[in-house]
Amino acid sequence: MTSPPDLARIAASVDELVRAGDTRRLRAVQRQLKSAVDRKRLAERARKYARDPVGWVRRRLKQIVWSKQREVLESVRDNRRTAVQSGHGVGKSHTASLAASWWLDTHPPGQAFVVTTAPTYAQVRAILWRYIRRIHKAAGLPGRVNQTEWWLDDEIVAFGRKPSDHDESAFQGIHARYVLVILDEACGVPAQLWVAADALTTNEDCRMLAIGNPDNPASEFRKVCRPGSGWHVIKISAYDSPNLTGEPIPREVAKALVGKEWVEEKRREWGEDNPLYKAKVEGEFSEDSEWQVVRGSDVAACRIGRDEPRPAEQLLPVELGVDVGGGSDETVVRERRGMVAGREWRKHTDRPEEIAPLIKMAIRETGATKVKIDSIGVGFGVIGELRNDKALRNVQIIGVNVGEKASRPDRFANLRAEIWWEVGRGLSERRGWDLSAMENGDTTVAQLLEPQWDADPTGRIRVEKKEEVIKRLGRSPDNADALLLAFHNGGPKGRVRFT
């Protein structure tokens, strides 16, 4: 830290260089003076706000924090380990960015460091560090910030990284008295990186903050959120949002938080017992049920994504799955590219003259070479129209009757059971499909997690019928069925072959 006599000496040299007209050295000394002033002010803030993160936000940033944000910031101040299981739209990453910025602005220069990580580098850069950059710029905090680094003079004091999932030495070489490690989107951070993060925070002045949606009951995040883990655990549900509690906050803050309308929409769309509703709305973990066909922990792992673009050959074949609507159900068309789930087209109709043009449009936009269509009911006529279209002569149009015999009748009661088990459960367990960029992803995943299975009297796997799902939940899993058809390989005469 630079003392007042040092500042006086530097200021005097500035005057001397101005009189001498030495502009090159003058610029260097001016930078030195600014750095000394920044460090002096930072040391003063450390004395004033190191124990008052809420006051720092109010006075330094000219922002307010609502009750749950205060709870998180004060927990980081008071507890070595804080885990925040958070619903959707409650400002979790913004809260983490406040903690990071407060930490660096209120601890002695050269003695503090912040490390952040997330499941992918894109999440590191585009979520938490986007907020950090905004805070730094708006408040004029010391040093300079780029996409994932914070520098004070020529010294790096914070960075965001996504090391290899298996690199337990990922963050070695960081030595400081005050280290804050932030695990953002914590459910997707693998166990090895928790070990690496823990190794940075061995002294009593260090802190860890893990924050994220509780959507994977098999994750390391779930373990630290259990009672007796040694972590201070905070839960933030959508019902804690000031927009639902009535807690007074500025209007511009309220607009950024989840509201009653979204919560009610998801209650109707997903149902209160759905694992996705519990995670995204209630901020609660759900345990995988023994009788779920597709398990939440498996699907959550398939939604993490990757940083490296896939080679072109991995985005083939391009195929479509079509669940044809009947009555009040939607017709849903789902794209797959290789093992990546992509776009979706939907229309509330059960009329073949409206469904066929929808599928043709999806074929033109995707270049799909194979289309698998639910052939029961209305779908039969749609298949005939598409097969008679000469413009589609190079496209395989395959009818799939899920009520038919399975290709393995000794194990599955029918083709529906085989598709849900081998495609839905199988690809999820093996992390065989990429659902990270899937359009309408939350709704589709919510539906994937609904059907139950049991064994028929002969011991074969039997999956709950679509009609039974609708009766039980009041909703039809159209989006999930279309996804499964997209990844289902139709063999001769509708027989199924899985890869």
C-alpha cells in the first residue's frame, strides 16, 4: 500500500516533468500516481466495508440488494462455505458477481484473489463475468477487466476458468490470504473441480460460494447442500422473489426478477410434482425415482454442453421426429443433427392438410434425409401425403406405430416401451445425446421426466401409455415423444434398431 508521503513525492515529480516538458516520462508517472491513489482508496474501503458487503453495494455501486441477496452476501462474509440452491430468475449470477466485486474492492491490494468456474467456458464468460464487467464499468472500480480477468496494475487478481473436468490441479499456483472461489451453475461442475477449488481455500480467511439450479440429484452440489455437510446452505425459490412476496424494491430491479405469471405458467405446464418445477421454481432437489423411465440426473448431465464446436461429420445425419397432434394436442416436429437435439416446430392442429406443410417446411429448413412420424390416427394420412410428394423422393418417410410389437418382445411390452427405454433412458444414461442447445428445452425435459415404468405379468418392461400420462397430469408429452422419434432409428417395416 502506498503511503501519503509517497503520493506527495509522485505528485511533485509530475509537476517537475510538466515544467521540463518530458511527456513520455510524464505519462508513466501519471499512471504510477493513479495506481497509488487507487491502492490508497482500496485500502480505505477495506477498512470501511470488509465487514459490510450490503453497505458497499449501496454506497459504492448505488444499488439495492433484496433480502435473499443480503443473506448470500452476509453468508460469504461470515461462513467459509456457502451453497445457494436457487430457482430460476432470482438473480443468482448477479449476486455472485456482487460478491466477487465486493471481495476485490474491500480487501488489501495484493492479498485478495477471486477464482470463478462453471460447467463450460461459455458460461464463465457470458454469465458471471458479464455481470462483473458491468459492475466494474458502472462503478469505476480499480484496475481493468477483460472478458474473464481482472487486473490491478500488472497483477492479475481474478480470473474465470473452465479447466478439464478431471484436472484436480487446475487452480494450483494461486497464493493469497483472501481467496474467494465461486462455482457458478454448480450442479454441472464435476467433483474433481470441487477438489481443486477446495485446495485454494485452506485458511480461515478464504471463502467458497457455490450457486446454481438444483437440477441434478446425483451432483456434488447436491452433496454439499445436504444437512451435516459443513456448508451454510441457502435456498432461494421463485416464491422468495419480491415480485411474489411484495418486498419493496425499485421497479427496474423487479423487472429483472421472476414474476407470478411465469410461476403460474410453469405450474400449469409442468405440474408441481415435476422435478423441473421443483428445481426451477421451488429451488429444491428431487430424488430420482426408481420408476422414472428417464432420470433427472442423467438428463441434467446431457444439458451441460461443450465449449468446442463439433466437427461437421458429427452433425450428421439430419433427421426429424414428428408427434402428430390429436384433439387438443400439439403437432410437434423435432430436429436432430447427429446426436445433437436442435430446433422444434409446433402447431395446434390435427388436420393433415396443415400438418404436412409444417413437416415439409422443416425438411426444407433442415435438409433432413429421414422423417419418423407417429403413424397412429391422423399420422397415417400425413405419411401417405408426404410419400406421394415427388419433391421428397430423396427423403425417407417412416411411419412408427408405437403400439406395435417391439424388436425385442422378450424384454419390452411394445415398441413404445422400447423407444422410451432404449432411446430416452439409454441415451441419457450413456450421455449419448446433447440436449444443451435444444429449442424449448425446459418443456421437453419436463415431459421426459414424467412417464413411469413397471413390469408386466411376464416380466417385460412396460412404459406408461400416453393416454395414462395425460389422465394423470392433464398434459400430453408431445415434445418428448417427438424428440424420441427424432433419435429413433426406424428399420424395415417399422422395426427399431438403436445405436
